[in-house]
Amino acid sequence: MVSAPQVGQIIRLRSWHGVVLDVFTNETGKTILRVQTVRNVFRRLNPEFIEFDLAPDAIEPASLEDLQAEVANYEAVLQESLQELVSHTTMNGDSA
């Protein structure tokens, strides 16, 4: 990505996707992105600050479908983990 993404844009950085919430310029002229990622939503964490100028080629535009695919993957993993948790109670005869 040559230029910094815009607010509201979906981006991909490495293996995760997020939405740009804010774009700032710090006192040294570097572009800082405030991005909420799918992984942070599922971890119940705040948005991340990313210095765009450190690796502008590592950040690329992504689609809504890309974002939704990551959400679906996290939901599936979460559901599987919850089912595994519940199965431990029924296997030991401790169901309520």
C-alpha cells in the first residue's frame, strides 16, 4: 500500500484484518493508524496503534468478505472451545 489507508477502510496486516478507526500524524511526521482488529474484538481488547511508515508495504487493502471470513473463523474456534469445555462437565457426570 503506497498511501496511508483512510478511516473506515478494511486492511490486512500479516494474517489479521482490521478496520481503520483514526489516522494521526505524530510530531515527527509519521502516520499512526488506530485499528480495531477482529482478534482484539474476540479478546475484548482496545484498538491498536500502528505506525504506518514502519512497514507501508505490509499493510494492504482488504475486502469486507476477508474481514467476515476472519470473524467466522474466530466464531467457529470459540464455539468449538465452548463445546469442549461443556463436554468435560458431562463426561465426569457433573452436569447440573
